[in-house]
Amino acid sequence: MDDTLISGPECGLENVDRVVHGIVKGKADAMLGFQGLLSRVGIDEPRLGRIANVTASTTLSHYTHKQLVGSVEASVKAGFDGVAAHINLSSDGEPDMLRILGQVQRECEVYQMPLLVITYPRKETVNGVENYLDLKNNNPAEYLRLLRHGVRLAADLGADVIKTQYTGDPETFKKVAAVSYDVPVLIAGGPRVPEEQALQVASDAVSAGARGVCFGRQVHLSDDIPGFLRRLRHAMADRCVSRRPVALVTAESGRH
Amino acid sequence: MDDTLISGPECGLENVDRVVHGIVKGKADAMLGFQGLLSRVGIDEPRLGRIANVTASTTLSHYTHKQLVGSVEASVKAGFDGVAAHINLSSDGEPDMLRILGQVQRECEVYQMPLLVITYPRKETVNGVENYLDLKNNNPAEYLRLLRHGVRLAADLGADVIKTQYTGDPETFKKVAAVSYDVPVLIAGGPRVPEEQALQVASDAVSAGARGVCFGRQVHLSDDIPGFLRRLRHAMADRCVSRRPVALVTAESGRH
Amino acid sequence: MDDTLISGPECGLENVDRVVHGIVKGKADAMLGFQGLLSRVGIDEPRLGRIANVTASTTLSHYTHKQLVGSVEASVKAGFDGVAAHINLSSDGEPDMLRILGQVQRECEVYQMPLLVITYPRKETVNGVENYLDLKNNNPAEYLRLLRHGVRLAADLGADVIKTQYTGDPETFKKVAAVSYDVPVLIAGGPRVPEEQALQVASDAVSAGARGVCFGRQVHLSDDIPGFLRRLRHAMADRCVSRRPVALVTAESGRH
Amino acid sequence: MDDTLISGPECGLENVDRVVHGIVKGKADAMLGFQGLLSRVGIDEPRLGRIANVTASTTLSHYTHKQLVGSVEASVKAGFDGVAAHINLSSDGEPDMLRILGQVQRECEVYQMPLLVITYPRKETVNGVENYLDLKNNNPAEYLRLLRHGVRLAADLGADVIKTQYTGDPETFKKVAAVSYDVPVLIAGGPRVPEEQALQVASDAVSAGARGVCFGRQVHLSDDIPGFLRRLRHAMADRCVSRRPVALVTAESGRH
Amino acid sequence: MDDTLISGPECGLENVDRVVHGIVKGKADAMLGFQGLLSRVGIDEPRLGRIANVTASTTLSHYTHKQLVGSVEASVKAGFDGVAAHINLSSDGEPDMLRILGQVQRECEVYQMPLLVITYPRKETVNGVENYLDLKNNNPAEYLRLLRHGVRLAADLGADVIKTQYTGDPETFKKVAAVSYDVPVLIAGGPRVPEEQALQVASDAVSAGARGVCFGRQVHLSDDIPGFLRRLRHAMADRCVSRRPVALVTAESGRH
């Protein structure tokens, strides 16, 4: 649930209480959001993990250059179960994000705090933000290479869990999941799609080696969040190759 | 009262003693200013809160990029009741202000110091400072989206109180106040308007969910500061949806 | 005596011993210089205050962007009586100088060390350094506004003494001295003028509310430093509106 | 084994387990990689040294400007036997890498941790990355000078081992090895070549004063890693002028 | 002996042992070099001082912007007798070097470590490095002014010894030596000249107030280092106006 900082409280996250209630009722494994939200929203469900995103940017300025806005120490003190840091590969701010990621990882080591690394290929150009969607369609091998690069980089720098984008089909995603040194990989949801399609993606991804999903808008925009989360678990359980599929919800409105 | 650093001691703040006297007499809830002023101006009214702005810039250079000029620790030692940090969304300096805001918030957490976040959409362009006033008039939905974005960002990053701009009418401002996770939202005053209009704005804002106002020039430029503050309280009390409306005075001359 | 770092040991400061001897003999209140000089030059006059300038730049590169070259802690340990920090309003380096000034002020607070803030409107342009002398002549109201802005900023950020430029006449300088929250304001000397004119400026300034002067070249270039300082005191004593006029000597050759 | 962070898990390092198994079986002296990999990959061979690369960049953005992503303290705590830092001479980021190298070296001194410095002439130009291969062919004397410069710089800054590129023949490489103040110099492998050629290069290099090799792709892409490593040791042992030739494997896929 | 980091191990410093042996035998007062060299080269002559240069750059990138690569604390721990920091006046990196110099000086104060400041007028232009040699020939008064500026700046910032360039004749150099507040000034050697000329320069410089010389290439490139150093001492002793002339050798190959 950390999208609202990034592009504003649109996309179903205006009413956070409704979303959080649904997430708890749907028994998601964990919620990912910024420290302010997760400290304030009353969550009386100890089984729901809480992960603090300690990096941020907005769509309004230098969107692909995430800054350090939190700390592992503060997250531990506030009672979080893990922290997340985001790195955009190929961005002009990549060197700075590498430095930040290293710093967060070392602090995680000191506090024995699990670290989720969010890694996307993304950069700013004179024409706006480049998410490599054209590349995904026109040169899927090169797009696959970008995702693999990001996943391996995250594993190399000490991630405990990695979130990345889905390639679009299980055959190619196997090649992404294969390069993480057994670090669990979760797939992002992206723009909302019909529920059946989202369930199919989740099912395919876990069959290809993903450990689970980390969805945002797919959840927030659902009219029946608990039901969707149950169906999501069911869809993943059927085909998961990992021990137990994970459903993590990004409590941030808008796009990451 | 922190505008004088920003654009000089114009706009009624040349004679600070008169303004402070009026603020105390008019029973404002708190004064917001820079550490130098609030440490020097003799205030023998314990009920008047004092909030130190720890970020600054001037209209003379990189106006929309606020720098860290104070610290929470120093503010605590100097006897302040809270600190404020300012972030301009969409500014080229936004990433740096995100970093600073995160740092101030963590220090506030350590010292249990309340944090007021001032959030405006504002950037510098080759043509000067862009305050999105044209957008406000020509595309109010997009302007509303900017204000909501700023308010949610402040809440996400751990604000205890948020100051932002007024949309212009209570119907739209409801949509701003709704996205703060119950963090109190105060509205800024902007350029001076006739007193009746200022009272109407305050009244409308609190009816729409604002917790109160954080006015500067509306107060400093008044010939009868205590009277204006009393009438302001009265206007807000009539229609406030919150527990108790707040009147906070920005003791900084000029524009923020 | 901190000009030699800035533009070289010209303007009467080649022979520092002569100048220091004259300053001591003329009973100046304090000397302002860099740490290296003031630590080395033997001064056996306990009544002469020593103020360490902890910020520096040279005329050879980024002249209007002062860097932090000292620290309050080191100045205290070296036995100084105060520190000085310089900020050029409107310079491209202004945000960084705001940050530095805030840092120095907080350290002064910790060590209970008096802080002199030197504030000038000054920036670099493609045509060289802009000191706003044309503005002073052609639009004195706007120049006045710049000086007031700088003085109030310094007071807002916690200065104990402020050094700024003279407006040129006592009527306008009153409006500068009025905005400092009673923080003492000293005027700079600028390029050398005939002694009578310098004495008149000092006399006018204190009659307008300045607490005294902080002269450099007017002193160093004098053939009779002790005599000039005595005449300076006399000229200020006659018309001073403050408790006791202050004569402080900038022991830095060249321009600040 | 630190190339995967840099250009992705291609070049034989997709299946890290196979490579690590081969390295252990082939009795390499040490493995060089990023902290994440080396902490995760189970290595039950105490005689295989592990060296953590604490600097990183990727081929996707500012490739020749390595950032600090780890620390000596964290590497010591994680049980590594040494750390590595990479500096690209002539890169626009060279000054920053000099600063980082100095910082890492001082931390190594405190923890008595051996420091491997990787030094290549490399920079980014508008046409892409300049590795000076044209220079190597067209002006070998100047290329030699660049390598010598890098090796001496690493020795001057306190390297305990230096990795650099091979000149191409033993006569010229003698002039590289001669300038390291007896700090052991290892040669990099570069793009994969036929095994016989790689063995010849290793043999020539140690005959010219190199202490050994630090190969990546030559190892990862081999079908018979243990065999290749044994043949490599044998080839070096025959002609080595140092005490004992060293075979170190870079466990990073792609190009450094 | 710190030139090899800067432009490579050319100019007589390939074989450091020969140079060090000659320096010891010739009874130089001290050697200046980088920490790596001076820690490794075995020197069993306690009377030879060792000075660690804690700033560095190379001729390959941003040559005139020296970075901090060492620390005073580390130099003290490694047994050095002093540290050196280099500042290039007029360089675009001058503000950063001022900041670094201030930092090194304060650390020297804490550890009571002597500080040698190397100060040259030097900057990068689109046409390459500007050493002001044309200015020296065509406008010697302005060149003199630059040298005086640098020497006074070093003294202002707390240097214990200053190294700068020679003006070319004793008459003008007197004006350089005169502005250092009695801080000893050493002259640099520059490109190698015939021995008789180097001895004349040294003799002239000390007669003009220099405390001695800090030569690099004049020493390294000599076929008879001990003999040259003895003749150098002799030439200086004859005309020195200081207590005892100093011969310091820069153990860095190439140009500073």
C-alpha cells in the first residue's frame, strides 16, 4: 500500500480503511506501505505482516530516482516485520539507488530485518518514463534479460525477497525465477486487469517458480477484496512449485 | 511567522512585536516560525504553542528547494512544541526534500516531537515559479489531484499535522481532507483577502474536514489582530466537523 | 582580517603585524579573520575579541558560494570569542549556504558561542559577480528590500550579530536596522574612501540604528590605524542610538 | 563471481551452483563476488577464500562509475576473507572512486582486512564505453602507460592485491608488474578465448611477474571447470616467478 | 614521492627502491608520498621524515580537483610524521578543496599533526589544464598575485608548511614568502632542469625567504641522488635566510 505517496491516493486507495479491512479479512500474508500509513492504520491482525518501504519518489519529479526516506532502525522500532527498498535499473539515478540499497541491506543485517528489494527496469527520458513495454512486445528476449539482470542484482546485494515484473508467460518467467539463488521472487501486478486474468497470471507465475505475488491495484480496485484474495490463494496453491505461495499487497495507490 | 526569511520582512512583519502581541492576545493556538525569531521574541503566554520550521529557502535563489536549516534535537532543547518541514511537490528539488522530510520525521520519532508537514505543489520553471494557479482555474480536477497527492504523501511519511492549500470550495476540499488517514489538515491563507472572505474560507474549510487554518498574511496585515483571530475562531467553531478548530499563525513575512 | 584568503594579501594586509599592532593600539573591539591567521599572530591584548570566520571562498572560483572550512568546536578549542559565517543572498549556492549556516548556528548553540552572520546580496552571473550596485543607484527601494531580507534571514536563523552593507544614507538604513529583532547590526566598509567620509558613514549608520561597524580596508589601508580607530569611536559615540558603538576589524585582505 | 550484478546472469553464471561446485573441486584459491551471492551459496570448503566486492555499477547506467554498496565491517562480520574495490581510471566518476577507495582502504586497515583493488582504464563517452582496445592495438606504449598508472595508483592507495588487464605479451607486462612495489598483481581474463590460449596467457603473465590470474568467463563458460582450473595451475606453476601462482575466480556474470 | 598516483610511475619513479635509497643516503629531511608507498617501502632511517599526502587526483580525469583519499587519523596510526593536502586555486573544484582542506586541518589540530599545504594556481579549461605559464611570462605581476593569494590562503587555513611554485627570480619570490605569517614556504621543482640550474633556483629561493625546497623530478631523474641532495643542501646553506634550509622530496612520479 505505498502507491499513494508515489502518484496520489487514486486507484482505490482513497478509502484505506476499506482496503485494509479487506486485506485482513482476505488473509493476505503481508502489507507493503510507507511508515506513516502502516503506523496509523489500526491493524489488529497479528498474522498480517507489515513491510515498510524506506525509499520513495513521486511521479511529479525524478520519478525513477528513489530516495531514502526511512531507516531500518526506525522501522524496527515502529514494529515492522520487514523493510523494502526500490531500485530502477537503467535510471540515471541508478548509481545512487545502488548506494542506498547497499546501505539499507547492511542496516538490515545489523537488525536481522528481512529485506524486500523491488527491482524494475525503468528510466526517465526526454519523452517521459520508459518502462520498456515496447521492448517487452518487440524484443522479449532483451526484456527478459533486463528482468534477469534486476533479479540477480537484487540477490547479489543481499535481498531476502525480490519483487519484479512478470514477463507475460510462464516459459520465460522460469528464466527469471531461476537466477535468484533461491531468493523468493514475487511478481508485481501492474495496471488492473479482469480478475480471471490476474488469477491466471498469478497461477502461471508460481508454476514458473515465483514464490507468489505482490499486487496493488488488482487488490485495491476490487469490489470484493477478501474474495479476490481467497481466489488468488486458491489459484496459486493449485500450481505453486514453492513451499507456500505468498500474497503480499502493496498499499500504495497509483503506480510504483 | 516564518515568511521573513523567505521573502523578506515585508507584508506586515516588519514590526514583529505588534504581530506577536496580537497573536497572544487573540489566543492563537500556535505560532510557526524560524528558530531565531521564536527564541528571541519574548512570549510569556504558555498556552501559545511554538513550532520551529527546520527547512528554508528564499525567493532569491532555488526558491522551491527547501534546505534543512535546523534540527529536531535543537528545537527540543530550545523549548519548542513542534517542528515543521516543507516539501514542494513537482519541484526539481523534490527528491532532496523527500530525503530531508524522512530524516526530520525519524528525528521527531526519537524525540516524540510533533511534526507539521507543509506541502504545496510548486516548482521552478524557466519562466519563474509555478504555483499551479492557472491549473487551479482551468483544470480544477487535476489541481485537486495534486493537493491530494501532497496530503497523502505527507501522511505516508509520518506527518502529525499537514498544511496545504485550499481548493477554493468545500466540496472539492472534502476530497483533500479525506485522504490524510485522519491526520489533521490545516489550510494556508495565501495573499491577503478581505476579512469576511478569509473568515468564509476558514469556515468552509473546517466544514469540509479541515482541522483549522494556518494563516500568515491574513493575520499580520490585519489592523486588529486579536479581533480577527477571535472572529476566525468564531467562524470556524460554527461549522467545524473536527473536535476543535485550530488557528495557527505563520510568523514569516512574505510568501512561503 | 579574513580578506586575504578571499582575494589575496593585497590592500594593506601584506604586513599583518603592522595592522594587528594598530588594531590593538586603537582598541578595536574585535578582529575577524580566519583561524590560521588569528592563531598565529601574537595578540597579547585580552580585551581584543577574536572571531573566526568558518566559511570561505576565493575570487578565483565560485566566489559567491562560501564553503564550510572551520568548525565551532575547533574555534572554541583554539580560544576564539566568536565565529562568523557568510551567506550571499541570491547566489546559486544560497541553498547550500543556508544549510551551512543552520549547521554552524546549531553548533554555536551547543557551545554557547556567539555567531556573527555576514549577509550580502551577491551572485555570480555570466558577466561576473553581481553586487547590485547598479540596483542600489537605480532602484534604491529594491536594494533596500534585499538588505532587509538578508538581515531578517540572519536573525531568523539565530545570528547574535549581523554584518551587512550600508544603504548609503541613514534614513533608509533605519529600515534595515529595524528588522533584526534587536540583533545588533554592523555595517561593512567596502572599498576605501577618504577618512572623513568613512567617519561620516559610521556616524550616520549608528544614528540610524546600527550597533557599529565592521571595517576592513578602511582600517588596513590607513597610515594611522590607531588614530583612525580612535576617531571612528569618537564619531560613532556622538550619535549612537545603541548602548555602545562597536568597531570590529575584518582582518582579511581584499574584498569579502 | 561478481559479474551478474554488473551485466546480468548471462555468460555461464545462470547456474551458480555448477560454477561454485567446479571452483571448489578445481581448488581455486578464492572466489570474488558480491556479498549476497557469497553469503547464500553454500561453500563447505574452508580452503576457498571468499572476497566481497564492495563497489558496483551496471552496464545499464553510469557503468564506469562504481558506487560503494558494501562495507568492510559488514564483510568482516559476514565471514569474508577479503574485500575488493574497483576503480576505472579516466572515467568521469574517477574522483568519486578515488574517494571511495580511500575510505575502503582505511576501513580495511582498521579491520586488518586484505584489499583487492581492481583497476582498469575505462570511461564513458557519447559513443559508449571506452575500454581503450583501439589504443591497445594502435599505440601499445600508451596503453601500457595507462595500465602502469592504474597499478601504481592502486599500490599508492594501499592495495594488498591488484587486478588489472593483461597487456597481451609478457615483455610489456613485465613493465606493469614492475611498478607495484611488490604488491601482487593478478590479470583479468576478459572475453572467453579457447582454453589453450587462456592457459598460455596465464603462463606468460606469471612469467612476466604477475602473481596469478583472476578469471571470470574463462571459468564459468568452461564445460570442465575443475579440469580447467587444474590445467591453469599447472600452466602457471611451470613458469611462475612468484612464490606461488594464484587462481582467483570472479563469480560475477558478464563484463566487469 | 606522490606523483606516481597522479600521472603514473614514469619520470624516474619506476624503481622506487633506488630513489628511496638515494634519498636516505642523501639525507633529505623528509619524503612526501601516498600512504601505500610509504607504508611499504622499507625505510630504516629514523631521521627521514615521512609525510602522507591525503588528497589525490590523476591526470586522466578532473586532474585539478583533488579528492580526500586518506585521513589524519590513519596517517597517525601508520606512523607518519605529517600529512599533506593539495589545493588548486581557480579550479572549478576549488570550493570542494577548501572544504577538504578545512576538514584535514581540523583533524590535524586534534592529532597535533603537522600539515603541509600544497597550493598552486591551476584549473581545467576546455583546452586542457591551465597552469598559468603564459601568465607567468606575459604578466608576471598577476602571476605573482596568484602565488601570494595561494600562500596566504594556506596560512589563513592553518598550514604548518606551505609548498608553492617559484616565481622565477628571488626579487619577486620575496613578495611571496613575505605573506605567509612566518609559516615556512617550500618551492616546488617542476620539470627537470640541469642540476646547476636547480641548485641556483634553490639557492635563490632560500635567499628570498623560502625555507627550502620540495623537489620531485629533479631528484628522481638524477643519476646521483645522494650527491645531488648534498649539493642542494650546500647551495641552500650558503644563502639561506631561515634557520635551516629544508630539502623535502616528493616521491610521486610525474606531475603534481
